[in-house]
Amino acid sequence: MENTLNVLADVDPDTFELLINEYPRFLNKDKSKLRAIRELKNGCFVEVNLSAKSVEKFCRQTIDFFELSPDDWKIQVV
């Protein structure tokens, strides 16, 4: 999730700002609004206290929000 969000923030910072407003429970500039956090490269914080299913669902929602196709999102497990 962290990698996906970092790439999306780099690709289109303006749309990422809209994403923050759309999903404040998952993304926030104020880390006190979230429980367990990681800081993204752009200084935004992401909630990481989520199940694997919730992470996948949120990533798919972000891909859709950026108007990308599901085929544009690939996961590589190493």
C-alpha cells in the first residue's frame, strides 16, 4: 500500500490531494488523526493498522480514483 501510494503521489500530486480529502480515515496530513501510521514521501500519513483484505480494497479504490485500470496495478511479492 505504501509503495502504491508513493507512486500515485509522484505521478499526480493534484489528484493525490483530492484522494486525501476523499479518504481521511486512511490518508491524512495530521498524523494524530490516524492510529498506526507510516509517513509517505510527500509528508502525508497513511493508516497501516488494516487487514490484508482492507489494504487490497483501498489500493483498488485508489487505482480507480486515479482513473487507472486494474491492469495498471501489479503486486510483486519478494
